[in-house]
Amino acid sequence: MEEIKKYIREVPDFPKPGILFYDITTLMQDSVGFKLAVDAMERYVDSRGGNKIVAIESRGFFFGGAIADRLSLPLIPIRKPGKLPSETISEEYALEYGTDKLEIHSDAITSGDNVVVVDDLIATGGTLEATCNMVKRLGGEVAGISTVIDLSFLPWREKLAAYDVNYLISYDSERT
């Protein structure tokens, strides 16, 4: 899937100096590139036998929504605090400096659900780990994780070692 890289814009010094940001908006703006990514992610999600897709705010919604529609599966959003209108559970996770929190509706996952988690990118694994923890707390099983990008130079593998993780492309350094 290396051909997907040509659709991703690299933005130096964003959001701060020394960071190379991999911008997927250019992938989504190109119908060929977006279709390539969604096709590949759909094949993986379908192979995992999930009965629900959980998508992480906000860029995970684009991919998760498209895949859920194609496979006729329910789409469950993971959001920042205060964005979901009904009863939620939350999970706090560590950032480089401090913590953040995610929420899911408490009735979105039930015992026996096989869930595939979809997001745009794996960096440190914090948001994906928090999401998987919430799925399990609600009685679901994580059938797999699918993302477009893996930042292989960041330490996510230990956090997500218990899960089947699929990504389409990998970047192995902060600078190209």
C-alpha cells in the first residue's frame, strides 16, 4: 500500500517546530487515494468478523463511517468529553505532558460484541489503548485495530501488543 503515501502531504514544523505532520486531508480530497485506503481497510475489517465499528474522533470518523456503510455495520463514535448526549463511560490516557480523556456511550457496546477499532494514525497508542479499554469494560471484544498510518518510530507496540493491528503505510522517522 506504499502508493497511498503519494496522497499524504508532509507538513514540516506543525504543530510545533521539529515535528513533521502527516496530513491525511490530501488523501481524503483525492477520490482515488481515499478509495484505495478505504478499500484496504474494509478488507481488513471484514476479515476480522466484527459486528460493530468503533471510530475515534475525529479523523477516524471519515474512515470508520465509510467502512461501516460498505459493510452495513453499526458505527460507534469515540469522542472527547462532553460531546456525547447520553450516559457515557470514559477513559483517561497519558499524553507527553499531562492526560486526556475519551468517552463512549455506555449502551453502545454489549457483551459478546466483536468490535474493530478504526482511526487514521497510530502514534503512541494512547487513544487506541483507551478505546480498547472502554470496549472491554462494556463487555465487547476487540477483534482488531485498523489505521491508515503507523508512526513506527513512536512506542505504541507494547501498549497494543494484545491486539491484531493493521495499518496501510508506515513512516520510520520524524523527518523524511
